[in-house]
Amino acid sequence: MARTKQYKEEDVIQKAMNLFWRNGFEATSVRMLEKEMGINQFSIYSSFGNKHGVFVESIKAYKSELNSIRNILKNSNNGLVGIKQFFYDFLEFTKENEEGKGCLVCNTVSELGNKAEPDLMVELMKFTEELKSLFINNLKQDKNRSQEIVEKEANYLTTSMLGLSLGSRIQNETELEDYIEMIFNPSLRV
Amino acid sequence: MARTKQYKEEDVIQKAMNLFWRNGFEATSVRMLEKEMGINQFSIYSSFGNKHGVFVESIKAYKSELNSIRNILKNSNNGLVGIKQFFYDFLEFTKENEEGKGCLVCNTVSELGNKAEPDLMVELMKFTEELKSLFINNLKQDKNRSQEIVEKEANYLTTSMLGLSLGSRIQNETELEDYIEMIFNPSLRV
DNA sequence: TATTAATCTAAGCGTTTGCTTAGATAAGCA
DNA sequence: TGCTTATCTAAGCAAACGCTTAGATTAATA
């Protein structure tokens, strides 16, 4: 028969993901991927088709990387407290290995916007929707909330996560802590 | 003597800014700038040095474009009400000419992060700081707020603006309105 | 051990990138 | 009107881009 692969695709995607996370899609070249993934361009293209294919798989890997903190939220049954914890967990998550990377999905939305390829767009949207539904679950755990207000609060929390992602890239710890604390213990009212 | 310029630099920068706003820095090529600005590459380079120079001037132009709604906030003396109005004004601003562009400064922060050239970074940071100081001014207009809480609230509002910018690129009107309303009329509390 | 076929290396494909330059053009002063 | 000189056009530079391909290598089967 024939020769066997000298790498596991999940291993090299993990490395590709970290590169995309640091640099974004456009600013990451196939030559850079080659070095970081530790395999030749031929192998990259035979395994993933093209650069876009590597990226889509990286996004999927990112989402399962996020599963650890996602599951903490999913398994919590303490309503808002669990959501607040998720905000702090997420902030820690963005700082692992290297600071100022933010969230890969949010970064991608910002970089490509509505110009993302359909299959990629699906992955990005699923991310936001899943987040929102997790928020809704936990919001419902605190009784005496109407369906209507839960929906509004979930929309608010989802967009707030986008702010946290972008904020984590340029703001200091105090500013970010003030941000999270103010979300869950607000003092503003018009 | 010699020939005179056939274009005003402020005019062509305005057009460059719109292109950068739609596409981001990397995804905007000098050939695209050439067409959009209506002048030859030679003129671009003799007027602005290089692509980066065009971009820095575009960021400055963007900031003065934002002056109209910035001044509404600056001249307001109704505290939080003025800040809330600014959030809505900003949302309208991001939709002018074309939807889903977000805020050029926020987009740039997301694209380049801490890899931005120093002179560009200065412009980006000035933007955030100025925003924060405007918020502080208005927060102080509502009496019985301590200096300490004003600082926290300003940090919160600044990061919230980042969320609004990114949100404006992917979320619908309802989600965005829920977001703003919840900021200024919060129902969450842990 | 010889055969087979997938995986490897490395060179190279055509395009596009940011930027430069030689020569044509034209505007103001003598 | 003729000279001067900055601005224009358009061609072209090296480097980097995403991607392909020919040929060497290697592991599993017969």
C-alpha cells in the first residue's frame, strides 16, 4: 500500500488556529502557516483544500477550545451569577498564551464582516446564536422575568460580549473589570 | 514656474477614507485607492508618502467627520440623556452611505491591534481617550455622583461603544436598540 | 523482498502587492 | 512666446501572494 500521514490534522489545525488568532485571516500567509503547522504547502492543500479551508477548520477548533468555559455556563444553574462568571472566564480565555488577541470569531466578524464566504458565515453566526441561547437559559433560571425582558437582556449581553472581546485587545485590567462589574451591577439610569 | 496640483488633498483623502472604512487597511490596495481617489499612484505617493500615510490622514479625516455628533454631545448639558443620544447618533453615523461598516477607528483597532505603527496608534488612542473624557464631562453634570463612580461608569461606556461598533456590523435593529436601551435603563443586577 | 501508491520536498506557476522612475504635459513668470 | 519645474501618465521593479506540480521518499501489502 502507501505511505501514511506524518501528522494529525487536528494537531496542525490547532497551530493554524493560534496563528490566525494572533494575526487575522488576511495577514496570515500560507508560508506562515507552513512554518507554524510544521508541514509543507502540499500537505496543507491536500488536507484542507485551500487557505480558506484551513481557516474554517480553525474556527471550528476555536469553538471547541471554548467549550470548557462554555460548559461551565451551560452546567450552571445560578442565573445571572453564572453569566457574570462566564464574562470573567471569557476574559481570561482571551489572554491565554498571549494578551491582546481578543476572540477569534469576533475578530473575524470585524475583519471580513458580511464579505465572509457563506460556509464561514454559518460558523460565525452559530457562535453568536449559541451564546445568546445560553444567556437565555440562565436568565430564565431567575424567576419573575418575562419572556419579553429575557429576550432584551440576552440581546444586550450578546452585544456586550462583542465589546468585551474588542476591549480585551486595547484596554487595561481596571477598565475591563469596571466594564464587567457595571454590566452586572449597573448604576446608570436615564 | 511649475504646474499646479489638479486635486485637493482633503478631497481625495475623503474618498480614501470611505474605501478604508468599507474594506479595512490590508484589504485596500493602492490600485483600489488610485481608482477611488481619482489620482495616479505617483500623486498618492508624492502627497502622502506611502499607503500608511494615506491611512493616517484618513483616520484624521474620519475623526473630524465624527465631529458633528461629537459636538452635539460636547454642547449638551443634560448628563446621561446626552450620552444616550450620542449612542443613537453614533449608530446612525455608522450606517451612512452603506450599512455594516461599523466605526473606522474600532475596525482598525481590531485589525491591527497592538501591531499598529506608533503614529497611527497615537491617533487611535486619542480617539478613545477623548470619548471617555466627553462621557466624564456629561456624567458630572448629574450631581451626587462621586468621582470614583464616574470613572467606572466612563470606562463602562467606552467599552460599550466598542460593542456598539462591532454590533452594528452584524446585528439587526432590534438587537441594537435593545442593547442601547438596556445600557441606559438596565434591569440586570447580581 | 519487490511492488505500489500516498506523502513528502522543493521548485515554480501566474497574479498582485507596495512602490519607483523615465518621459510627456502643462502652468506661471520673464 | 519661451523657459522652467512641478505634476501627470504609464511602464516596470522586486517581493510576496495563493496555489500547483514533478520527482524523491517511504510505509504497508503481496
